[in-house]
Amino acid sequence: MTETPKRGLARHLPLIIVVVIALIGAATLKDHLSFDTLRDNRDVLMAFRDQNFLGLVALFVGIYILIVVFSLPGAAVASVTGGFLFGLATGVALNVLAATIGACGIFLAARLGLGEMLTSKLEAAEGRVQMLKNALRQNEVEVLLLLRLVPAVPFFVANLLPALVGVRFGNFLWTTALGIIPGAIVFTWIGVGVGEVFDRGEDPDLSLLWEPHVIGPLLGLCVLAAMPIIVKTLRPKKRELSHESDLSKSDQM
């Protein structure tokens, strides 16, 4: 049975909306979701927090989710703002919550919008796509954690790629929430001291993420996440060597 054009368009509508709003946001919001905006409105935000804490929490989480879902500029600013407004512990919790919900939004939009078509194409794909698909299927949890822990992987890519490859939503959800915690701690920590930075007339230094004492532990976590993959890769080779050794001994008898 052939799918009608209207039904096909409706199925792709979630992802189309995400892409359109992302393009519009990238062109129009770049100068608004910035540290300058946070500096100019810091007193208003602090006053609103003191008067309506839960209201500001809801507003902050909602805006952060929209930034992530639509890949709008300002995710780093939002993370720093979480630390500035709510402190380290609460800021990390809210940053992780909002980023995880937003990531799931992109995942589901891609899964619903491109599901069957991409699944069939990926099944027939070869080369690197096939290698990545096989890696995710054989080591789904480990690869998902690596995508979150490696700072060089863009957040949007780490949200979209698993949906296209067909990973389980449950694994995507918990590995996202767990894997973004280290990065969230770093950005939130920067936000805790951002008031003093503004008082000096400076902008927060996000290059802190690449300092040895910060990137070192993150890379260590990446190695830990990769260890099960390495072990699984080496086991077949050990078995082959053991099998060849047994055959050699049997031939000598």
C-alpha cells in the first residue's frame, strides 16, 4: 500500500519543525542568548528568584529545553546561568534535567519523523555508517556514554545519531542523564562565580573546559566507558589464538 503525500509529510512534521525553528533561531537569537544579556538582566533575574523561586525554576527549565530541542545558540550560556541563579547542586540538577528532556525531544522527533525510511537505508548502508551501526548495536550503552563524555562531539549530533541508528530509548535516556553530569558540573561551577566575573567587566572563560585539571578527568571517564568495548574486541582474538594453539597441539600429537 503506497503512503499518501499528506501522511508522509505529517510523519516528518516533528523533525521539519525542529529544523525550521533551529535555522530561524540561529539567525535571530545569536546576539540575545549571550553573556551580555545575562549581565544586563542579572539584577532583574536575582530579584525575580527571591520573589518567586519556583516560577524562575520553571521558566529556566522551559527555556533550556527549548534551546536544546531546537538547537538554538546559547546552551553554554544557559548552563552557566543555572549555576549563577541556583548554585552548584541545584544548578547541576536543573541543567541535567533540562538538557536530558531536550535531548529526548530531538531523539523522538528524529525517530518519529525519519523512522522507517532511515532504518531501511541504514540496513543497506556500508562503510563507516555500517561500522557505527554495528558498534552501537554491540556496545550500545558504552558508545552512548562515550558520545556524551567526549567534549568534541556536538550535543546535537549525540542526540540525533542514536535515533537514526535505532538505539533503545530507555538506554538513550539514562546514558544521557548520566553522561552529561561531568560537563554540567564544569559549566555550572563557572556560573557560581560569574557574578564576580561580571563585576570585573569580563565574560566567563569557557576555555576552562580544556584545562588539564578539567579535561583530564573527563578523558579518564571516556577511557572507563571505552574499556568494555576494548575487552569485547580483544576477547574474540584471544579465543582465536587459543583455538589455533589447541589445533597446533593436536597436530603435533
